[in-house]
Amino acid sequence: MWNFSSPLISYGDNALEYLLQIRGKKAFIVTDKNIVKLGLLKLVTDQLDAAGKKWEVFDEVEPEPSLITIKKGGQAVAKSQPDWVIGVGGGSVMDAAKAIILLLARPDLEPDALSTSETYNFRDKARLMAIPTTSGTGSEATWAIVLTDTVLGRKLGLGTPECMPDVAILDPVMVMGMPPLITADTGMDVLCHAIEGYTSAWGTTITDGPGLIATRRVFQYLVRAYKDGSDLEARREMMYAATLGGMSFGNSMAGLGHSLGHALGALFHVPHGRTVGMFLPYTMEYLINGSKETTTKYAEMARFCLGASGDDKACAKALIAAVRKLAKTLAQPLSVKDCGIDKAKYDQAIPELVDRALNETMTITVTRIPESGDLSKMFTYAYQGKPIDF
Amino acid sequence: MATYATQEWCDLFKEALNKNTAWSEAAKTWEGDFYFVIEVGGPIKKTRYMYVDLWHGVCRAAEMVTDTSKYKPEFVLQAPYQIWKRISTKQLDSTQSIITKQSKLTGNMAKIMRYTKAANELTNTTAKVQTEWEE
């Protein structure tokens, strides 16, 4: 038995008007100061005002939200007692909203003690909504929550299926202003989610569809969105691709690109999408060198998304080449060296990078599970930009 | 060979786990003990409690317990017999079983998630123990 969950998705031009029809009297909005400054929050509160809803704002979420921030949010939402908790922002904000609504139901809860086994029943008090402003982490369509323990310097991958948002609003007006670099970083995250979700060892027919379509849309629209942020069609399709990517990996599991990317990001503070996108082709090479099953899936993807032809291995390699070509077009790093990381510091960090990657769930939900030796080699090759040949 | 969730089985499991160098390496910093609870249902007429104590890459104890006040483990993982069988024979991933509420974990999940490799090797070891399953 496995489950597939998804929010109700209100999408398209003017999707923010969904806010006119929500029930309840008050919303508690979780966001960050940048979203406020950019005027994106006002687009949301204008709708709430038109609907006669009261609202309060907690705008203290930082990138990689800390347990301390979540606790502050918990105190604020307890005072507010809203009917809706709405996350307006990128993945960090949406994850923070998911954690904060749990504290509404359980003020005693220590965020890092969150467990999938417990039932929190926050819907006795409020519903959860996500409005993404990047394309994106797909957090609007997953129940995962990534927080940071700033005291121990550690990322915590938490979550409970209850935290799947009730509603996700995908309105392209929220992403039109993304600068090219963020468009590229978050777009590569979408690609990684989609490809890894499609090929996850935990994947099924039900999770394949979103991953396949998301991949195709990324190849069709990401460069357009990067080069011209006012391209409405490109922005809209990338927004949908981000959510589909979230649905795919969120209901299966991400893969090795995420394992290695998380490790690097935690130690060297490189943005998430940039790291996972950079490692993606190396991990794909590792998988095609040892997994017939994943090679076949990459080939299917290449034929559908790129019109590739030939045997499975040739098509799988074509997909990897397309990923690298896309990254190059977007001025994304093709190697760890391109990220500006000092080699001596990196080499010294490899044992810790390996240890972190080894203990990510994503490392065991692939069809060729690496041991520490292979991970060490992958990290080394990725520094130099050397294709994986083992 | 031994019947699952008996002391004989625990002895085989402890021996196998302590011989699994991949597990001991992955668990070298782990400190924590468990009750694995096999719930009443199917061939199980009375709840069974398996106590397992893991410490820095060594299985210090694997013991069937009748008096649950004997230990206060950090973690409790409970599930019906059929679910334990599926997990132990690698038909069902233990993390998936928790996510889908086919099993229930009490204790800090974030700590468990930091030792994914060790948890995987523990399951691999379980699968290799020659086990008789009750019907």
C-alpha cells in the first residue's frame, strides 16, 4: 500500500481570486520580508480585503528556516487563532507555514520532534494554503518540511502527510518578477525533482506522470523564462512544472542528486537548486552505469521529452547531455569547482560530505545504491567536472 | 532457523547484526534502544515485545520481554505481525510503513532519519536471518 496526495490546485491567470471564495474569518500569512518589499504580499492581502477577511502577517522567515523562527511563528499564530495559515513565498516560507500550523494545534510541540506517526489534527482549527513565488521547490504539493537546527548546524528533513496543503494557488503574477538567476536555480530544482521522481525506486505509475510532464515542460520553457521574465506562457508552464515535480517526488522520493546536493549545500552554503541541478547529471551517469531499470526510464523520458532515438543507453545519454546543455545555457555551474569552492577545503570536507549523503533517505531510494567509496568518487569527479565512469 | 519474535530468533539476529560490518560502520555513532512491538492479530495471540539495544555499532541486547516496565527505550516501533513480516523480508520499506501508518514510531523521527544507512543495514540483516514465520 502506498498513498498519493495533492492539494486542491487553483491555477492560471487570476488564480489569486480563489481567495474570494475561502471560508473563515481570518488568515495568518507566513512570508518573508523580501516578498513584502516586492509587493507580492499585497496582491494576496488585496484579495483577502475584497473578501472581507481579516489577516495578520508573520514575515520573519529566513532562507532555510530555523527552529527558533518556527517557534516564534508558533507563538504568533497562537495569539492570532486564524482559520487559514497561508504560506506566500518560496520553499522556505511554505515549509515554515507547514510547521507553524502544527504548532497552532500543538503549542507544546518541539518542531524537531515532528513525526509522521503522530496525528496532529490541525484541521480542527485551521486549513493550510500555499502560494508559491518561485518555480520552484514544489513545496506547495509536498508534505515535507526542511528546517535548520542553527544550534547544531544541521538540516532536519521532517514532515507528516497531514502537512500537505489543503490548497495551492498557482498564479503566474506571483513569479513574473523572479530575476534570471533565481529563475535558473529554482528551475533546475524542478528538473531534478521531476527526473528523480520519475526514476525513484519508490516511484509508481501514479507518480510517473507528473514527473514526465514536468521534465518536458522544463526543457520547453525554462530557457524562455530565464531569458525573458515577462514571457507569461513560459512563467505559467514553469509554475505548473514545479508543482508537478513536487507531486512526483513528493509522492515517491527524490534521488542521489538531492543527497549529494543537500550535503554540499549544508557545508558550503550553495543554493539548493544550483547544487542539486549540478550533481544531477553525475548521479544520472552513475545510475546508467549500473542500473538497467533506470537506464530504460531515462530512455523513455528522452524519447518523450526530447524526441531522442536509438537504444536505451544512447537515449539515456542524450537525456544527460540535454541536462548539461540546459545548465550551461542558464549559466549554472557544471562542476563543484564552478561554484567557487576552494579545492583544498572541499577535499578535506569529502568524508563529511559522504557521511551526510550516506544518511539521506534519497540515497537508498534509487535503483543503484552507492556505498561510501562510490560517493567519495562521485564528489571527487564532480569537483573536476569529470563524467562518471564507474 | 528460528521462529520470528522468539528469544532464539533474537539470539540469531544479535549475532548476525554484530557480524555485519556495514551496519556497525554506519551505526558507529548511534546511541539508542528500541521496543519492536508485534501487535495481536493473525497468529499472534498476545502482544510481543522485542527489546533491542544498539550502541556505537554494537548490538548490546536483543531480548524478548514480557514485563514492559523492564526497559524504557528511546524508541518504540509497533506494527501488526504481517507488516513486520513484510518489512523483515524487504517487501515493505520501514520508512514507507511509518509514512503510510502501517506501523507506528514513538520517539524522535529526525534522529532515525539521520541514520538511514544504519537502518537499511539493520533491515538487510533481519532479512538474512533464517526465519520461520507463524501462520
